[in-house]
Amino acid sequence: MPAVVGRKVVASQSPLATYVGARVLSEGGNAFDAALAVSAVLSVVLPQTSGLGGDAFLLAKTPEGTVAYNASGWAPSRVPERVEELRGPLTVTVPGLVDLWDFLYRKYITLPLDRLLAPAISLATEGFEVGRSLSRAISSGKDFHESWKKTFWGRGYGDTLRLPEMGEVMKRIARDPREFYEGKVAEEMVNGMIALGVGVEPEDFRRFRGEQVRPIRSSYGSFTLYELPLTHRE
């Protein structure tokens, strides 16, 4: 480990993702480039906590000021008002993560999107070693849906896992992130959710956009603190 790391630091849940982010910075990318590349790798190696089907939030400082973005998804239009299950298809919302990538792609990143997603695509296609966190999630998933078990069940810590279909999805995202919400990827997700009994419409995906929000601001001594506001209101 180096004794001096300079002023650029990357931290994440995965050494692989952290390495990719640091490499992006060393190649001239900015913090947004690194964050997007890290997020993409986490989507592959920690899909149970950071996957493409989840939400995303951004809080960042730029020369123009503090940027806050809420990309938390909404419930599909035909889901019942009250859902008793804590897990299962009816608890699924429209994914927001790729919308945040799209926001960064259009406003802040400086390197080509396909270059930033390339490490994640390579890991998904060529394979990666299952870490402890993913291994624990897999071992607790004996009651999960068969399609999930077909991909993950039986893989343990240190095993090589390949996710070629995720790699293909990321290749489409690299060409245009809105493909995730309006193209073939969205069509496949909607059809899959409907097959599981979810009351979702293609329009739920087409209409989805996150929103740039005003961060909460507070003072603490000589410091100014910022945080994201509430994501939803009753």
C-alpha cells in the first residue's frame, strides 16, 4: 500500500470497484467518471445491494455549487395501493440507477461512456470471484425465484461467476442509457415483471426520470453540511 495517495481517493464496498475507480482517475477522468465506473462494477460484483434494478442518489460538490439528484423509482402504475409482502415481485419499483448514470453522462462525465462501462462489462462476461457478501446472499436465497437460482444458486465464496446477460445489457446502456427505459431492455423487463404478476406498463419505464433536488443545508461550527432531502412524501 502506498504511504502517500495524493488528493484523489476512491472508496467502495469492493476492492475491484475501488481499483477501477482509481484507474479512471489516473487516466484523467474526473470524480463523476470514477463514480460511474465504480457503480457499474458494483452492479456486477454486488448485484444484491448495488444492482441495475435498484435506486441511486447523488450528492456532489462542483465549481458551480452542490449537486443533489434523486433517482429513486416509483411503484408500477397497476400495483395495489397496499402491498402486504415485504419481499417479492409486488415490492419492485422502476429502477433508478441507470437514470442517474444517464444524468451523469449528459452533464458531467468527460470520458466515453463505453470506456467507463468496459471494466464492468468485462467482469460480467468473463467472470469474477464471488465475494463473501454475495456468497452470504446466495446461501440465504433458497426460497428466491427459480430464475434467480438458475443464475446464482450453488455458487460460493471464491467461485467464478459469469453474468453474460448483464454484460449484454450494459453494452446497450453504453450506447444509450435510455435504452434501459425505452428500448429492448425495457421491453424484456416489463414482460418479465408481468409474467411474475406485477401490474407494470411500458409507460412506467418510458416516463421515468429522476430529479435534481435542492439539498438540505445546515451549519456545524465552521462547516456547512449538506444532505439529500426526503425521497418521498406521504
